[in-house]
Amino acid sequence: MSAPAIPTTRRSTKIVATLGPASSDPQLLEQMIRAGVNVVRLNFSHGQAQDHIDRARLVREAAQRAGREVAIMADLQGPKIRVGKFAEGKVMLEPGMKFVLDAARTGPGDLQGVGLDYKELPRDVKPGDTLLLNDGLIVLTVDRVQGEQVHTTVKLGGELSNNKGINKKGGGLTAPALTAKDMEDIRTAMSFQADYVAVSFPKNATDMEMARQLCNVAAAEYRHKPGLIAKIERAEAIPHLEAILEASDGIMVARGDLAVEVGNAAVPALQKRMIRLARQHHKVAITATQMMESMITNPVPTRAEVSDVANAVLDGTDAVMLSAETAAGKYPLETVIEMASICASAEIAEDVSLDADFTGMRFGRIDQSIAMGALFTAHHLGCKAIVALTDTGSTALWMSRYRIHIPIYALTPKLSTQRKMALFRNVRPLLVDDATQRERALAAAEEHLKMRGIVTSGDIYAITCGDAMGVPGGTNMLKICRAS
């Protein structure tokens, strides 16, 4: 069977794909990058340190062959809030049954009860609490707590197998966001200079600040600073969203665990709120979990999945994420192609309301004012493109927070900045050989646009840059150019 056709449509929304057994073939991974993968997620819940190091090299090599740079995101496992193992691998729980979660149990579980990976559970619950196991498919009501044992009644039964997760309805589990394993995994991720680190189950800004400190220490010898993504999957994180955003470079709307804790019905509105807040705080947002779930086994998505991805795009998310679909599914390449097509189609329907967005806004920084001025001017002049000559990517990030149907090309001399910008919505990051000479950089920018067919002779485009090139925060100039 021939490989599916890879579309060439321009697309603003980025795609995060999880690497796994289904997508580890070098040729297939290269095809996925060509098809639209912008960020590759390495899931540290599975595999050993060397596995991740090898996969990171695989990603870099595939990206080089594809002629594109992609970002690598190291997704930390976080605390193991799970049941232990069963003698038979699983049990079938029926409604009304009594079942004991026993933190002291060392042997395998059975129909009467099971041990816990999470030993603090007896201290975190009280009679009347509701526990949700296996992503909420099994519901237990806490009857009483005796020492290390949590005695429960099965409210909603089903098959419970080894190491399934535990959530408490409404939140309240005290497990720390960063475990000893996470700290070791951060060192591994920094050894191959992961562009982003995703922190699982943060409850507040302090969790993210600690992660930042650990990442910076581990990355110091490589002169590297990764971006930090807070995975919002705990009920406790919701009241602290703005503080978490301030302490992070972005958030992931992790709809799986979050839905279990706050209820499925609450998640769509929370998703919209989180994406809106991220844009207002000049941070990136990733929407994740079950986006194209049916494509794990089917070659086409359901109409509901198409609507889900499209709505995330219309909400303004920077990226949509694939998990098992690309890590273990039967159709990883087809899934990426379908997702890219949905994103591109949804973007056509977006409203651009820059005038309203800027009403009453104040800018305290020169470089931010230049970025906003470039957007406003390009929109009203009908520019074919906006070019940001940037050292850190900040100018491109600010411009990407607003909806505009004009592509933003971010030219940087730093490979790490180019890779980090791969996650920014509507930003096409490009590497330039020498951005220290402004006139050479400006000429190179126009050459890039012409070579890609973005502008032809007579077309106008906007450029932002600084008097002193290569200085972080030095953008102080907006120039409107007409292609020669």
C-alpha cells in the first residue's frame, strides 16, 4: 500500500506527537515530521534513561533529513498515584462489593483488596470521599480508614488491572509534583537539551519554580535553558492558574486526569478559560488527551474528534497533542495528516479582531510595543508576511498571541531559540547564519521569503529588529519593506 499524500497547506496551529513503538522507525518519523509534527513528546513514564537519549537522537536525525527543526518535549512521570499489582493481573469489581486499598500490603491483590504505590492515600481521604480508578471507569466510596487500610464500597464496577491510576473527586491528594525519579529524568532530558520539560500534576506556582530551578541547574553545563510546561490535571491547580502561568512558559490542558477530578462536563469551559489566560499572559497552550483517540485502531477520525480538534484551534490553542495515537496506534502518519488538515480548515474560519484586541492596551517595554505595532501595521497594510529578527524568540511569542492571518517568520542565529519557537502558534522559525550585521540579516530575510514563495517583486512585508543585532530584548525598530 502506498504512503498517504502529505499536504502542503500552511498551518498556524502546531502538532505535538508522542514518540513510541509505533513511531520509532526512522523513515516513518521523518514522514511524520514532513507531514506536520512540530514537537515530539518523549513520555518519561515509560522506558529507561538510555531509551530517551536514543530516541532524542532519532528525532534530531529525522528532523535533519526532513530539513526542519522540531522541538523535543520531555514529559515527566510525576507521582505514581496508582494501585499495586494483582495475582491474576486483574479483578472484576461489581457494584456493592467491599474493596480495601491497603498501603501496607506487599503481596499481590485479589477480589478483597490491593496494595498501593501511593502510600499516603490513607492520610489523604476520609469517610464519604469518592475515589476514581482507571480514569474514572471505576468509582469507590470511602467507608472508613483503619491505619494503612482504606475500606471502600464499589459504586461503579468494572475490570481493575495492575497499576491503574487513582484520583480523588474534587482533588486533595498531597503527592508532590516532583519525585526523585523526576529529578533524575530532568538530568537525562538536559543531557540531550530537551527544548521543553512538561511537569505533571503541579498544584501551584511553587511546584513550577522548583522544577525551573532543577532544570536550570541540570542544564547549566550545556548552557541551555528549557521551556517549562505545566500540565494542568489536578483540581487544586485551577484556583492557582494565573500564578502557575507566571511561573511557567506554557500550560498543557491535560484533559484526562483533570476530567476525572473535576468531572467531564466542567472540562470544555476550563479548556477555553485556560487557553484564553495563557494568551493573555503571553504563554503557550497545548490541548491534549483523546483528541484523535479512535485513530489508534481506525484509519479515519470520528466527526466528534474532528470537531474537538477544530474547537481547540478556534479557542486559540498553540498546539494540539497526540498521545497513544502516534505512540502505539496503527496509523501514526495518517493521524498527523488528518490533524494537520483539520487545523488548517479551522483556521480559515477564525475571526481577526486586532483593533478590538488592542483597545485600551498599554505596553511597558519597547520591544513589546514594536511587536504589537508590527501586527497592527501589517494587518491594515495587507502585508504578505511579518519577519522578526530575534535572539530569544520573545518578539515572535508576543506577536503569536494575537490572531492574524499573516505568517510570522522568526529568524534567529540560535538553534535553541529556533527549536523553542516551533511550539509558537503561527510562527515559522528559521535559522540565519549571521544576525549580527543588520543589513545582511535584512537581505537574508527577504531572500528567505522569496525562496519560499511568500513574497514576489512589489509585495510589502514588515520586519522587526534592533539597532544592535543579537542583543536579547533589543528589538526597537519596525520597518515596512517592498520586495525588490
